[in-house]
Amino acid sequence: MFEIVTKRKLNDSVVLMEVKAPLIAKKAQAGQFIIYRTDERGERVPLTIADKNPEAGTITIIFQTIGGSTKSLAALNAGDSILDVSGPLGMPTHFEEGIKKAVVIGGGVGCAIAYPQAKKLFSEGVSVDVIAGFRNKDIVILEDEMQAVSDRLIIATDDGSYGKKGFVTNILKELIDAGTQYDVAVAIGPVPMMKAVAAVTKPYGIKTIVSLNPIMIDGTGMCGGCRVTVGGKIKYACVDGPDFDGHAVDFDELMRRNASYRGEEQHSCRLTGTVRSRGNANTEEK
Ligand SMILES: Cc1cc2nc3c(=O)[nH]c(=O)nc-3n(C[C@H](O)[C@H](O)[C@H](O)COP(=O)(O)OP(=O)(O)OC[C@H]3O[C@@H](n4cnc5c(N)ncnc54)[C@H](O)[C@@H]3O)c2cc1C
Ligand code: FES
């Protein structure tokens, strides 16, 4: 059992938890993740290790309550325990030697996954620009944390309610066209966002790392659920990734595979006309 030491709401749907997991805290590196189950019948859910405190023996997870399994986790409080937490899983992010200037781009809750990457680069003396995109002001998360691990933090909102108005890709292109020379870009967020960032950086030859989020089950390379195609070759995101070269990823295939279980994840009620996520008490109108 893994005790939840602190729990904090970052916005209406995103929760931060520090969880006692001393062995994972000792070994975890940026880019790695855990898989948890809240109970014996629960799904196995992957979440990135957003931070760690080896002295206190804790890891930090930040997650969006999106469906049944993340809602059952969000229902737990400090002092409660999570049944299983396995990790650290996946390959740590690999950065080439000699990087001087990096841009880290996060989209929504993807900022929780981008934050440890920015922190690692910044702690190694790399100059880091962070571009963090959100739909609106109400869902901005981790502003102080990202500020602390960057030379320049640019927040963008789709509706202009906070920071710069527009998409992260427009801001990235503006910075590059203004002459900022990046040795590497790290993009983490919704798949269409990562695809769009990779399309912006490709003509400039900027190496671009993306963190993929395919459906995962065992997290150890056995089930094949997390299969992705990178550079025409089959890779398993749980053991070969989750970070890959964004210019080589087949994003369209990833989007198709991620949509495979949408029917099962949502139950559409013919009586009321509402759509319900599996195991999720909240309903939303069609
Ligand atoms: C390596 C990795 C790291 C991740 N890190 C984070 C993180 O730090 N914070 C965060 O909020 N989310 C993260 N995710 C996504 C998170 O795992 C899903 O949001 C979660 O599984 C949703 O489960 P649910 O039952 O609440 O929702 P459901 O209603 O079951 O599913 C909602 C959506 O979540 C995705 N999903 C569902 N089950 C899985 C699964 N077993 N594996 C992967 N995706 C799934 C699908 O896209 C699905 O459409 C990560 C995913 C991966 C693969
Ligand atoms: S999750 Fe099963 S092979 Fe990756």
C-alpha cells in the first residue's frame, strides 16, 4: 500500500498528490512513469512521475480526472493509500551532450509531464524557454513551478484570457523566426499538439522529443497495447519510450489506436441522451 501524503487541487479537474514510494523516489528519472491501481478490480493506469523527493521517500503525480480510474484516485485523500504503484517504468529522457538552449512546450495537463523535463535541463545549466498552452485562464497549472525551472516562461491561452492569445505552435514559430536558436524542443500534450509542434520544428532541423500516451496495460513490454510506429519501425512506448523523436512518429496511427476503446469508455444512454464515461458518475449532455 502506498500512502498519499498530500493532495492538492490544481484546477477543477487536475489533482496533485505526493505519494510515499521510497524505492521509486530513489530511482526515478525525468521521463519515467508509474502504473497504479486503486483497488483489485481497478484498471492499471499510467501516470508520469512529475517530481520526486528521495529524502522524504515521496513521488509527485499530477493527473486529470477524466474517467473512472482517475476519478477513483481523485476520491482518495491524504492519509488514504493506493493499492499498487509500480515503477519507475519506461526509459528516462535522453538528451544529447552539449545542449545550450532548449524549448519545452506543454499543453494542458501535459505541462505536468513537461515540467520534470524542463527541471532536468535547467538543473544541468541549459537555458530553457517554456511555452505552456491552456484553453483558458481557469485551467492554468504549475505556473510558479515552471517559472522556477526556466529562463523564460510564456503562457498562452486559446481565448486570450491569460498570457498570450493563441496556440503554442504560433508562439514557437514566432520565437524561432525572431532568431532564437534551439538545440532541442520537447513537446508534451495532446497528440494533435505534439504533431503540430513537430511540423513547426522539422523545417528548421530542430530535434524534437515527444512523450507518447498510447493505451498501456502491463507497462513492461508484454501485452503490445502501447505499440507505436516510429521511423517505420514498431516500438513499445512502455519500454522503448515514452519519449520518441517527434519527426519520426506516426501520429495519425497513434490517434487511431487511442480512439479504439472510445465506445467502451463512454456509455451512451438511449433513455436520457447523456454520455457517461465508464465508472464515472458525472454525465455530460451530448
Ligand atoms: C506513459 C503515460 C504517462 C501518462 N501520464 C499522465 C499524467 O502524468 N497525467 C495525466 O493526467 N494523464 C497521464 N496519462 C494519461 C492517463 O493514463 C489517462 O488519462 C488515464 O488512463 C485515464 O483513465 P480513466 O479510467 O480515468 O479514463 P477513461 O475514461 O478510461 O479514458 C479516458 C482516456 O484516457 C486514455 N486512457 C485510458 N486508459 C488508458 C491506459 N490504460 N493507458 C493510457 N491511456 C489510457 C484514453 O485516451 C482514453 O480515451 C499518461 C499516459 C501514459 C501512457
Ligand atoms: S503496455 Fe503492454 S507492451 Fe507496453
